[in-house]
Amino acid sequence: EELNALATALERIAQGEAPGEGLAMVRQIQSSAGERRNDFTAAAALAGEALALFESLGKNQYQAGFAAFQLGRALEFGGDPEAALPNYRKAIEAWKREDDPINLASTLHHIGNCEAYGKRWRAAMDAYRDAATGFATCRVCTVDADHSLARGDSRMARAIEAIEIRVADPHEAGPFQRHAIGEQLLAKPADHARLVALA
């Protein structure tokens, strides 16, 4: 898929159709490759360049949302979750404008991670709850008819219990544990009713 996107971007550049937009797309692909190599500094620089190009063109704001999301991921995974937040919020604007609930939910999940790293527990819970709601709405995850956990899903139950403890006592866990809990919330069917009740 990335090779097809790269070929399309290079073709558009060669034909002079959209040199700025094509170059921005190439930078996004390069950023994605940097992230896969765990070179988050390079990934952030390339995604930042892509975002700046899209913003300077003043069009294709949806693709600019992807560049902002990619920059946020590179910053979050590179150890600077505070710097990631404004980029995730830019991405959210694009997802809302284009009515893209899947990417909106995914970005909210990342915001939850960043808020948890910053020890803003209520904001993290709100973001995780909104992400779970979004995924449930899109049917990416499911819940039982009575809004309970799928039977036998002890990992999800432990994750939700850990978050309940964290909201009550935010000093219980370190950053890795907070991130892992956020990942667990969306990795399996979410207990939507309990998440909403925590908010």
C-alpha cells in the first residue's frame, strides 16, 4: 500500500500536477518508514515537513490530518507526549470535518496515552472513554447486550479495575503501565457501561 502511495505521489510530482502535495505525501511515507525503524526523531522531522507543506498549500486538510497524526505518534513514541498533544488535536479537527469516526477514536486513544503520561488522570479517562465509545459505535469492538465484558476476558477486567484504582489514586502506576492499560482498553471488547460510569 505504501509503495502504491509513493508511486502515485512521484507520478504526480513528475507530471507537475501537485508538486507540493506530492512531496508532502512522500515525506509522510518516509516518516512512516522511520517510525518502523524506531527512528522517531527522523519520523517526527519528516512528518513535520509533510504537515507544513499541506498547511502551506491550504488544501487537502484531510491528508494534513494524517500528517499531524503521524507527527503526534512520532513525538509520543519518541518520548515527548506533551508535544504530541497539539498535533493529535489538529488531526481530530480533520477527522471531525471529514466525519471519520475510526481515525477520530484512534486519535482519542493516543490522546489518552499522552494525558496519562502527563498524570492528568481525568483527561486520560475521558479520552479513553470517548475512544471506546467511538470504536463501539463503529463496531470495531463490541459489547454484550447488557454492556458487560465478554465472558472470560479477565485481561480487560483487570485493565478497567486498574483504571478505577488510578482515578481514585493516581500514584499507583508508572508511565508504561498507564500506556499498557490504555492499549488493553481498546485491544479487546470494551466494557462500555463501566467506562462511561467512570467519567
